[in-house]
Amino acid sequence: MRVLLAGGGTGGHIYPALAIARAIQERGLGEVLYVGTREGLEARLVPPAGIPFASITAKKLSRGEKGQLVVAAAALAVGLGQAWRLLGRFRPQVVVGTGGYVCAPVVLAASLRGLPPLLHEQNAFPGLANRLLASYASAVCTTFSEAAARLPQGTRVYHTGLPVREEVLTATREEAAARLGLDPQKKIILAVGGSLGARRINEAMLAVHRRYRGEEGVHLLHVTGEAGYADYRERLRAAGIEPAKNGNITIVPYLHELPQALAVADLVIARAGATFLAELTARGVAAILVPYPYAAENHQEYNARALWQAGACELILDRDLTAPRLLAAVEALLGDEDRRQEMARRAKALGRPDALEKVLAVIDDLAAHVTPYFRGA
């Protein structure tokens, strides 16, 4: 089996495609080729993972800006030709698009060649690109069941969940604590805002740091984001807080060991990106979610509300986020073990640890019905 994957721009689009590609390679199911743009994050993440990578031309569509619309349309035409030629050379049975503007030329070229494109929609509210491309796709896999009603009528939808990294499922609390230098006997609060939306969470977290600094049974692990790290360290110093001296505060700009952090966390404070929520629910961790309000189509709020309606998180909208509001929510959950455990249980009930297997099954089904030319006959 040969599978061509396209996805780019953000980790939320790239990591699911990487999980699928790795599984196909490691299980000996066939060959993979990852297609992205040369400028995108995927160009830095995919090749080091040992996955063949090819780049094409694609530009983000900025609605309302006529000049940008012309540039994007021209890039789409160029990218469509490049994708057509790539498909002819690689001859895949299935094309998988996980999001980002690079998917448009790849999915359209696949459809024109008579190949079965498969889309994966990570969010509860599908983005504009996937809503348009769904009409050309053979099937769409969704993370949230709510997404199906927002796709074109007649779309073949599989509610698979979102494939997560294997470490998310296999890390144990003890091993994770040892790797991160934490005490697994303490209550661990993980705060992470993401690269774009960390500033507001950082500001509100100051009150949490003031309240719990030096607290014997609590440890704060705060991922500030690289852009806000130096500024936040200064804010802490101005507030008289020295993480190295307090002993129960860890401040880092970025955390590669996020799967381990989720394995050891008792409470998470975070934005509501789909990939992160898939990992959060796969682990089953209580959370306070503050959706990023400037995400496309406001999809993070839809993601967060899906968990909140199931009783799997506390929800604070960005416009309502204040230091006292966040601190009150943290104190309430840390002080109520039963409620926090019930929230974690409900989060885990929403998790889809078998998402990768379900997506691979859909890929296998589509490959079985491909035309003889692309079977390599």
C-alpha cells in the first residue's frame, strides 16, 4: 500500500499525519510520502522523523483581502500542477489530508486523478478548507461527533477520533515524574498556553503562583511559550517569586515531554486545540480550558464546549479570564478530590485511544477499492 499524506502549518495538522505515517512504516503496511510546503512547520518536523517529504506551492487564503486572494489562487494553480505530478510519480492508493492550506491542491489533484481522498477533521467546527474539500473527498474522519452536522450533506463520515502519539498512551505517572524531575506524590498542575495563545494564560497564572508557591503538596509546571518566557520570568521576579528557591515551581518556555507531563498531571490549564484535547482525553485528566478566541471559525470554543457539556472540564472564555477567576477555579478543583476525579473519568470516556487503528482501517478500506492503474497494475 502506498499512502500520500498532506497537512501543514500547525502541529495540530501535522502530528496526526505523522502518527499515521509512522504506523504505516513501523508495521510494514506500505510506503508513505508526506507533502507540505517548504516554509511550513512540517518541513522542520517531518524529515527528522524519517518520513519521505516533498514540498509544493500553497498559500493561505485571506478572506476579504483581494490582493491576497489573487496570490492564493495563483499558488493553488501552481500547487495543483505540482501535486498532479507527484501523484503520478508516487502512485498512491490513498491520499490523506489532515488540514492546512497545503491540502487543497493535493486533495483536488487526487480527486481529478480518480483517487480516493480521505480528510481528517480535528475540530468540532470544521474549518473552511475542509468544508469545501469534503465535497471532493471519499470520506471524512472526525475527532468530534459534532463535526458531522457541519459538513456538506451526503459526506461519508467516520467518527474515529484523532490519532495521538504512542507516548501519550504508554507513559506511566512514575516514569513521567522521574523524567521531568517531579514528585508523583504531589498534586501536579500543568499550565500550557500554546505558541500563539500563552500570554493571557500567563498573566492569569501569576495569581496561582502566588497562592501555591512553597505549598508542600503541590507542584506547578508552567509552559509559558517561547515568546513569553523571558517576560514572564521578569513578572515572577517583580512579584517576589523565584522558582529555583520556591522548590515547587517549574517554568519552561517549551516542553518536548508533553505526553509525560499529561501522564503526571492532576489538573491541566490550557487552550483547546484539537490535538491537545485528544491527548488530554486519551489520558483522562481534569482540565480548565480557556479556548483561544482568534482561532479560525472560533473552533477552539466549539472544541472546549464539547468537553464542558460532557462534564469533562471547566470552561472559562478568554474574555472572562482574570487572575482571580482562574485561581478560584484551581482552588475549587484541587480542594474537591471527588469532583476532580469525576471530571477526569468523564474526560477519559471521551478519549479515543484506538483512533489510529480506526483511521488505518478506513485507509485500508479505501485502498481496496482503488482503480487498477493506481494499484500498480
